[in-house]
Amino acid sequence: MTGTLQNYARKSHVEIDLLSFEFKILDRINPMNVLEKPKDGCYVYGMFLEGAKWNYTTHNLDHSKNRELYTDVPLIHMIPVANRKSPNSVRIYK
């Protein structure tokens, strides 16, 4: 993750201390079909949630099913952003 921010900082001539990540949950894309890297940022896949699950219908986190300890996290696009403001609401990306 630090390397992604460093590469973006060099490319965009922005101080790395001003960068943070914006996240897009790409739950409609099969990670096995992704063959190219994104223009900026990186794709992350293979993480798990403990005590929660991703709801593919509402595009939000839900309570996990009984006795289901771990669930898969969909593909995430981590995008470097300079001077990012904390979101007031959650944005859904389809």
C-alpha cells in the first residue's frame, strides 16, 4: 500500500504525506476476469471479514450467518487521493 502511494506521489508530483486511499468495492466484477492493472491505485482481492459479510444486493456490510466465522471480501479498488475529506455518506459503485 505504501508503494502504491509512493508511485502515485512521484507520478502526480504530490507529497506522499497528503495522500490517502479512497475505496471502491467492485462487487459485480469477477476478480479472475481482471487482466490489467488500474490506471491509478491497485486492486485488492483475497481478504476476509470476521463477524460480518458483504451483501451483494444492498452493497453494504451485513451481519454474518450463524456459525459463519469468515466471509470473502469482494474486489476492492484502492485509489490514491490527495487531501481526501472523510465521506459523510457511503458511495455505491456498480
